[in-house]
Amino acid sequence: MKNILVIADGAVAKTFLQRVINSDASNNKFHIIYYRNNTLPSQKLERFIFHKFDPTSFSKLSLVLDSDDFYQVMIIVSKKIDAEATYKNIRALRSDIQIVLLDRWSLNFDDPNLSSINTYDALSNILINHLPDISVAAQNIGLGIGEILEINIPFGSSYVYRHIGNIEQKRWRIVAIYREGSLLLPNKKMMIMPNDSILAIGDPNVLKSVYKSIKREFGQFPIPFGENIYCYIDMKVMNEYIIEKLTNDSMLLHAKLNNKKLIFRVVNPIFNKVFEKIKTYDKNNIIVEIEYYENRFEKIVYSDIDKFYAGVFITDNSFFNSNIQTLHKIKIPVFKVGNRGLLNIKESVILSNQNQKIEKISSIIFDFSSQLKYDIVLFDYEMDDAKESESVIEHFENLAKLFHEKVKVVNSGKNPLRELSNRKDFLQFVLFDQKILDNKLFSLFSTDIEKLYFKLSDNYQLFIPTEV
């Protein structure tokens, strides 16, 4: 996450801020300096921090610049005197920071770290593209609404070493790959490499999400699902032992994962020592929300997931089984605690027959495992297609080399459920798709290892939604 400072004043600044809010294409944190209320958009998000003062004030500007490590400053103001004074103040405080300046006055600053956008040049370029028989630059091809994007694949991207055929492309397509100065026409077996650039075409809103996903690097979980950990405690159905386990494991995950906040939602409170202890957690980055009246799980959780931007839901085995349909609908990972303490976990285990879907969630597996320092074990068991199996193994091994993680592939031919049944030191990743919602009685007769997840239900399990 990058910190960006925006000095905003006027109609253009207001439109820009509204576009940033509507796009939701970035996990960046924005500090907004303004001095007229009508510059602000009506909607405000948690990742926007607002400061009201005159940006030409050197002392006040220095306080904001010193408050965080800013990646970039954008100056979008309506008066020339404000633009010049603000720019000079920033340069006096930070000589090397990248500045983007909306220039309506053809200002002349000799500064290699300044990107000056001349409004007259920008408007002229748009107008000339409407003339007939004029060649159009690549960025202006098409509708000009973001339906064509060229996206660079950084080293830390969740898309590196993914096969094209295993990337879900609904309402968008990868139509070309640029690699080392060459144009490649992709096929399903082609693998995306670090530093590739892909040309993507599709629905502009979908491409915004794709861009965000591609640029997301490992070590950010629970992003992209959300920013915070959410633990639901119903004191009417959970005993004190379970509540203690949930709170302890939630606190441990909060300490290890790169989340922002931990939210404890307490429903049907019972006034005892456990309840009093939970209330003492309400400080710093831990929030304790108590509901005394409403006790309908669906209504509470749907509201809370959006309100708290929850990225992972923590619960126990009994509550998970009783509410599996609703937990599937909220489309965020569900972390189900096991019978042994979280500190005993040493490995992340993947059991699945679904090669394409495994590759799709591989970035989540690596992200979570790396943050908790778990080795990864992939069970290659009864795969229908040997070539598909090899491609998944290749994908995991390449990611392991790239991020210096350990991946062990087990293909002994033995049923992994039997091998793991006596172990309590692993976390199982489970594809949280429609098939595991089937009745367990019918699943007992299935050969699909995904449907038999409940045979390891005493262990820690992380259910990852396959469709968001």
C-alpha cells in the first residue's frame, strides 16, 4: 500500500477525487489537503484522510508530509499562485518526491521528479483524435473508457507463472503478451512470466479489478478480499472454551497477518468473565462490537462484512457447519479453528482434484503460508489429467523458487486423508465452491476429495472462495 498526498481545490479536483473513489482500483492510502468544503466528494472511504488548511502554509504542509512516508504528491488546484507556492513548499521539504502537477498556466519548472500535465495539450490530443484519417495513439484506441489495458506483470504479482488457460477470464480476455521486445499471441498452455506485459480487452469495470489483482503482491492477505480480520462470537451457542480458542487464535493471526484491524462481533452477550475479558480488547487496532438485540446471523454478517471491510471470517467447526450456506455467500475466506492450538501448525496442505482452481488460488496459499512461515505440501492424488497435474506442480515449484518458499509434492498414490488423519500439525486449504455444500451423507460415497473435507474437520482449515 502506497501513501499518496493530494492537494485539491476546484471542480477538476473534486471530479478527480470522485473518480478515484468510484474506481476502487487501488489499495493506496490517500491524504487530501483542501480548504474549501465544496471540493470534497459526497462519499468518503476509510483509506481517505482529510486535512483542511491552506496548502500554501509551509508549517502546516510540513506536518502532513512528516506524518507518513509518501510515495507521490498530486497538485490539482485552480489558482496559479496556489500551484506555484505549494510546489515550492513541497520541494523545500522533500527534494526527491515524485510530484504530479495539473498545469493550466504553462509553468516552467526544471525538475526531473515532476510530471507536469498541461491541460491545453491534453484537451488538444483528445480533440484531434476525433478528426478523420488521423492515426490514433495506442492509449486512445477504442472507446477510450478503459476497455483496453496494457498491464505489466511485476515480480511479486499473483499472476506470475500462471498458465493462460487457468486464468478465469469472464468478460475480459488476454489477447497478447509482450515479452523481451517481442509480441506473443497467447494460447492456453502459455505461462505468464515476470516482467511480461499483457494486453487485456474487456469490460472496463472488470479490467479495473483485474489490474488491482495483478498488481497485488504477496504478503498482503487478507487483501484482495478485504483489509480486516472478523471474528464472530455467538455466546448463546458457543461455550467458554470455544470462545477462548477463537479469541486467542484471532489475536495470533492479527499479530502475524498484514491486516489492519481485528473485529470481534459479540452476539447474545452473557455477562461472565469471558465477556468482560473480550471487552478489554477494545483498543488500538482491535474493535469489539456488541449486539444486544439483533441475533439473526445473516442480517448481522452481511452488514458487517461491508462496514468493516472484512477479508477473512474466523469461526469454529460447529458454527461453520450450521451456517455454511451463508458463509459461502459472503465470498470471503473462512478460517475454521482446529482442536489444537494455532502455534502447533507447521505446514499448509492442499488436497484437490481440481487443477485449474488450485492454480487460481495459489497466490492466496503462498501469501497466507509465507506470512505464517508454513511450508507448503501439495498432494498429487488421482488427478484425471496427467498433463494438467504436471502444469500445476510446475506452477507451484516456480512460485516457490521465485519467493524462496518450500513446496513439497507428495504423489505416493496413497489416500492422503488416511495419511493425514492422525496428524494435527497442519492447515488445510479447501476450495470453497458449490460442491462442498452438498449433504455430507451423500458426500461419503464420493471419490471427490474436495467433498470429503469434513474428515479432517478437527484440523485448522482455510476455505477459499473460488468465485468472488
